[in-house]
Amino acid sequence: MDILLVRVSSLGDVLHNMPIVADIRRHFPEANIDWVVEEGYVSLVRQNPQVRHIIPFALRRWRKHLGDKAVRAEVKQFFRRVREVEYDYVFDTQGLLKTGIVMGAARIRKGGQKVGLANGSEGSGYEGISRIFHTKSIPLDPRTHAVARGRLVVAAALGYAVDTPADFGLPELSLDEAKPDWLPAEPYAVYFHGTARDAKKWAPANWIALGRELAPMTILLPWGSPKEKAEAEALAAQIPNARVLPKLSMADAVLVARRARLAVGVDTGLTHIAAAYSRPVVEIYADSPRWKTEGNWSPRIVNLGDKGSPPSVAEVVAAAKSLLA
């Protein structure tokens, strides 16, 4: 059986789609699974050895240069790759017009199906027009967890039950693997403090107070934009043993998450990556609903706060120390 998954973005959403692969292979061990994903997240999907082919999707870059002949040729090549295989099933678990168009371009065998979401979840960017590309649309409770949504859609189409904890299919940490010079040899905590929406952030004073409680443990501060770099530098100036990391590639950011002795982060993709690797993680919710993305597959994940009620410093300190004990 040949299956194509279409989930192109964002980082956290791509990650939350990954347990579908293990589910399918558990029930259909011989299934071949391909995946269309934004080019920036290819390195993440590549971590899962059960994905056969990854087809990079570069809409974010293409739409800035559609007048360029080389870009138009690249777009044509992308659709050529999508159509190389006749699939038994194509799943669009994102529910947007752009992902629906990709689904529509894919070829299916006689009797095959193109399956997607019949409705969005609360607060999602779901676009109902995506249903015109479906042969089957699966309705779900609007309050279904982000990891469960895709799993339930695929299970309904393939005829099995979702009855196991989420398995992200990510490799176990090997202490023998090479590490870059900027990554400390000693155990460290990492703060995933940055996120695109300021309302989701935890107050700088809170991060500083937590860092002082964790001292003398090394604290790593990654960043993804000049604004986040400035914020990281301000935190590092007041936290003992804190280090601002260099600009990281996606692969390096994943490495930081998967090797952390402790990760503390707001509701953002890198926090969820650390949780997917079942590292000790404190997830902080300040302006997003906890039910939607909280890590619920490992006792090493502690979820604190909720929309409109961020956790206190004392709560996060207690959770961090319990995970380090």
C-alpha cells in the first residue's frame, strides 16, 4: 500500500503529525509512506526512518519569486514528483487550500481515496474549501488534541482504532554521536523562551528567577530572530551560567532539544520537539489552550498554565526540580 501524507507546516504541526506514521506501520507493516512538507522541516521528518520519500514544498520561498524562470521550473518539478506514484490513500491533515491543491494534484489508484478533515478545531486556520479535493471527509470534535486529530482521520479511513500512546518514531539519543563545539559537554537546561506571538511568552523576570533557582546548571538560550536574540542576551546577563547560542539550523535546534537534561518552554515548536523525544520538559501555557497541544504521552512532561493564566515561578521551579531529581 502506498500512502501520501500532506502536512506542510508549521513546525509544531508537522511534529504532531508524526505519530500517524507509526500507527500506519503498526497495522500495515508493508505500507510505503511518503510526505509532502515545507522544505525548512525536511530535516525533522527525516528523523523518522519509516518515511520512504520526503517531497519538499517551498511555497514560502516560491511565492516571493514566481516571476523567476528557475522558480517556475522548480514548481513544475514539485508537482511532477507528487504525481510520480499512484497512491492508495492521500491524507491532508492540515485542511488548507494550499494543502488541498497538493492533494488534488496527487494521483490515486482505482478505488483509492483522498481523505481530509471535515471541520477545523477551535482556533485553527482550517479552510473549508479544502474539502473540494476530498473523496472522503472525516468529522472530529472541535476540541480534539492536535496529535489525535491526524491520527483519528487516518484511522477512520484505514479501519483501525487509535488505542496506543503517541509514538513519534524518533531515534533514541546515542551518547556516542558527534556533537558541535558550541554544545556543552555537561548536562544543561534549555529555555525555549521565544515565540512569534508575544502574548504566549513568559515574563523575562520569571525566566531569570527560574535560572537562579537552577544554578549552577548551565542554561542554553536559542533564538530565531534578531528580536529573540536581544531577549536572550538580556536574560543571559542576569542568569548564572547562561549562554546565548549561535544562530541554529533546524537540525541543530532539534539536536539541542533532544540532548537537553531539562527543557522549559512556552507553547512553541521546539518545546514540543523536546517533548516528542520524551526529554524532561516543562511546557508553559500563557495565551493558548493547554488541551490543544499539551504533552500527554510521557510522565516526563509537565504541563502548566492555560489560556489567560500563565503559571507562577514557584510552580515551574517545583516542576523543573522534580524532573531533575
